[in-house]
Amino acid sequence: MAKQERAIRTRRACLEAAAEIFNEYGYEAATIATIIERAQLTRGALYFHFTSKEELARGVLAEAITTEGLVPQPLKLQEWADIALLLAYRLPREPLLSACIRLSVDTKARSLFGTRWPDWIMLGSEVLVEAKERGELLPHVDPTDTARLFVGAWTGVQLVAEAMPQPPDLSSEISRLLEFILPNVAVPGVLARLDTSPFRAERLLGTHYSTAVS
């Protein structure tokens, strides 16, 4: 059991180091040597889990779809908003998540590995379909179209915010995005009950989150 736990920790260290290097240098400029140095592991330890930079990139992208912190809510539309807010809170704090976007917008990496945007669209669409079945959405709202457009808007907000000379808080930006979109999606009675506070994700994750990722 102890050996298995060490292997899990080592694999995670490889992915986190690769994510940091992809974030800092981009996919093409990243090297195995730099990743090994960042991870403070031997070459053999890294190659036991990943035999190439390509495998590391695929491993990082595999971590993209996450709903950590999401808990069932009386309204499915609240869960949809929570997914967006949780990712906005976690992404600046977790290199694995930010590296997924960096790889997705990198032309070379995208040509090799594709992106996880279709998976995010599918996840959002599934939640919105259930919300519509419960009568939470306005009659004209198409769940798949809404999910696709929202993933594009979320990603655009993140990329623009990151590029600003003084980057705004991503949780606040996504909170504002939801405030623009939800009145065109939710029936009035549901809209009045939704919490889109930029502090909601932090509350959902609890006080142990900052310790867990530090």
C-alpha cells in the first residue's frame, strides 16, 4: 500500500511539474529535462509513469474535467453556475487546470491532442437538460447551444483577464458573466433563488482547500 501511495504521489508530481512548465514556456519550448528538474525526480522515476512529453501533455489534459467542490443543489441551474464558479476559483490556484487551457490554445498542442472543450460542453449540456426537464429554463433555451456558447464565453473571459496588465479576479469576472447570462436562461422564479456570488466557490470548497493545494 505504501508503495502504491508513493507511485500515486510521484505521478502527481510529474503532472504538476509538467503543468507548471507548459504554463511558463508553452508546449513546444517545454523539455523533459526542465520538467524533471522542476519535479525534483530522477529521469527513471518520470519515465516509469510517462515516456514522453506527449504523454505528459495528455496526462495534464486528462485532469481538465473536474467537479471538485460541487454538491447537489435543489436547483440544477445552481449546480451549472457552481461548476463555472468553482473552476474560476480553482484555475488560478491549480497549475494543472490552467495548463489545460494553455495547451488548448497552443496551436501545436491542439493539433496533436485536441482540447477538452467538447467534454465541458457535454457536462454543461447534461446539467442544463435536467434543469429544463425540471422547468427551470425559459422555453426558448436550448441546453446544448447554451452550454457551447457559455464554454466559449467562460474561456474568453479567462484568457482576456489573464492578459490584462493587472489581471482582475477570475471569480468576480465569472460571477459577472453569469449575471449577464442567467436572466436570458432562467425562469424568473428560479433566477431570484440563484447564488452567483464570487465567494460561493470558496464556501463550497471549504477552509481545507487552501491547505490541500499548498
